Amino acid sequence: MKKITYNGLGFPIILEGVKTREFRGEILPDINHRKLEDLVFKTLLWLPAHFSGAHLSFVRGYMGLSQKEFATMLGLKTHATISGWELKDSKATGMLGTTEVVVRLLMAEFIGENFAKHFREFLEISSPPKNIELKVA
């Protein structure tokens, strides 16, 4: 099956088995973008790796939160910490593991997933992956 790398969410995602179409000389996946976002959000929730800055920015945007609103939810005084984390782009945010667990709990609550029983696994996870591979077909 054909694989393509899609960067439309701020970080590379490898899509396998997806139809493509050409638009202005660029090969694009012929997919429902909202369904892709839903799948990526859920994948990031369970991803056994630390969030990159781009991942965190996507998560916050998916949840419809400003940096200030997200900071408040995490008990931070200002949005500056969120901004700093997001500026790490493809590198790990550097947030404490416990903070990342709280982010994942907020994500799980947002989509109605039961994540609580798995939080200990995420206190000892690896660095962010170079890309995310999803089978969409």
C-alpha cells in the first residue's frame, strides 16, 4: 500500500492506504480532515512517547483552548510556559511527566476516554517520535 507523509497538522504523519489527489502540483490525501484530526488526537492520547511542542499545540487547538485557558487548566499562572513548550516544535516540551499525565487526563476527559488506569505508564516514556504512522484505509 502507498504511504504518504502529511504535514498539515504541524508535524509529520505517515498515512498508509489513503487515496490521494493532486492540487496545484502537490499530492494531497483525499481524506476527511476532521476524522483525521480525531484519529490523531486519540493516537496522541495513547502515544507512548513525550509530546513535542507541535503535538501540544495541536492538542490545545483541537480542544479549542487559548494558551491562557490551557495554562489555567494546568495550574500555571501565565501562558508563557505553554508558549515556550509549543515553540520546541519537533522537540520534547520538557514538561514534567506528571504535567504530561494531567494533559493526557484532560484529553481523555475531552473525548470521554478512560485513561486514568494507565497514567503510571506515561511517567517513564520516551522522546517524541519523528512522525506518527496511521492506517486510515
